[in-house]
Amino acid sequence: MALLIAFLLWCGLLVLCWPLALLVAVLLPVLWLIALPFRLAGIVIGASFALIRALLFLPARLLGGRAG
């Protein structure tokens, strides 16, 4: 749904100011490629925190504590 809204907004920008819309169409993949390593780093950091949390709560889970 968000992709459809973004496409409709881009079409509106194309009607209002086509040079800006073409600039957005060219620069958006470049910005996505620049942001990709930061997104991957965020996924790795989130996964490592989940692993640490699972290791810290393992004794409580083994002893019958509530699942949290």
C-alpha cells in the first residue's frame, strides 16, 4: 500500500514539476544503495541484542519462569 501511495505522489510530482520528478527517480536508487549498509548493520545489531537477551533469560526459562 505504501508503494502505491509513493507512486501516486510521484505521478503528482511528475504532473506539477517534471524535472524534479525525474531527479527523484534518478536519485532514489542511489540513496537506497547508500542507506543499505546502515539497514544491514541495524539488523545485525538487533539480532545480537536478541541473542544476548535469549542467553540471559535462558536460566529463568529452564527453571519454569514466565515467558517474556
